[in-house]
Amino acid sequence: KRAFQLYNGPDGQSVIRQLDLPAAQELDTQWLLRRPAERVTLGMMSPDYMMDFHVANQPNILIPLFGTLLVRLKDGSEHAFGHGDILFAEDCNGIG
């Protein structure tokens, strides 16, 4: 599976980068990102749900269980996340 980080670049624009995941046989313990958690929310959206460009009020970890999560950035790039992908969404200031 894949892991990504969504964060604010130096110009305030949201940026997505893929995090390198080691092969399972190479692991003892490894932390990709370590962040405090204040709550966990499980939710569902209808297939046609769309949220306009926004800035999140707090960091989120997004893990699609069904379907595809499509994230479009202000630069026009689109990023699709599917079952088992992890997205660390930390772009809580800037442009969104």
C-alpha cells in the first residue's frame, strides 16, 4: 500500500509527496510520521460528494476503506487514493 503527506509548501500552496515505505521483511519498527491524536472520526460520503478547496482546521489522517478519494490541488493536479492508502493531511494554513 501507499502513504502520502499533504502539507503546505513554502509558497502556501498544498503539496502532496509520497512517503517511502520499507518492505515488510526489512522492518523491526519504523515511524513514518509521529503526531499526537486528539480524536478519531469514521465517516462515509456519497459517491457524488464534493468539497470545494478549503483549509482544514486540524491535521487529519485519511484512509479510504471503499471507493476512491480524489484530491485536486490548486495547481490542477489530481491525486487518487484507494483502499489501504494513507494520506496524512496536514495543510492547515495557506491556500488549501
